[in-house]
Amino acid sequence: MSAATESLPIGAVAARFGLAVSTLRYWEERGLLRAAERRAGRRRHGPDEVHRIALIQLWRETGLMSLDDIGAVLTGGASWRDVVEHRVAAIEQQLTRLGAAKAHLEHLLTCPSAHPADDCPYLRAEAESRYA
């Protein structure tokens, strides 16, 4: 059997992805992974499940998706596109907030005032707009 078609013990799969075995068991309980095949009482995952694990990890890290969102996409139900569109919109909002945060921090670094928190007219106006 080649490595691409061979099933692997749950511990080896977990190590490959830098995950705890308990994480894979939890994902299985949540329905994100199909029940692992068992040999000699030990869970093993085949290539399809290894692929799903990689997708789950990818979407958690890069898409910042919740396990519920990932479950919706993996099951391919009618609303999976809505879930993804919602995540894209949330990421756009985060990008906007991050852009504003970066602009304020860069201003602090370049502000000619020795004490920007006290003396900067730009920051004073920005702060006053929050409580005026």
C-alpha cells in the first residue's frame, strides 16, 4: 500500500498536523470527520479523512472559521455559501478595523509632538469625536 492510500494511526495523523489526538476525537464527535476505522482497537484515518483534517485546519487558520461554519461547508448543505459569504464580510470588517488601528499607531510613531497623548491635535480630535 502506498502512503497516499494507507490508513494511519490517529496519533500519527495528529502529529502530522501538530494537533492533539483529543482534537481529532472531538472533531469526529462533532461530525466533522467520519468515524475512524479501527484496527486492533486503535483508530486509523485514511487519505480522505486526512484531506478533511487538512481542510479543517486550513479553514480554521486562514478563513478564521468556527467549527460550526466548517461543518456547514463540509456537509455541503444549501446554506454553505451563506456561511462563507458571512465569513468574508466579517473579515472585511476586521480589515477595516485593522487599517484604522495601523493608521493610528503609525501616526503615534510619526507625530511631531513629544507627548502625543496630551499634545497632538489630531489625536485630541479623534478622541473627542468618541465622547462629544
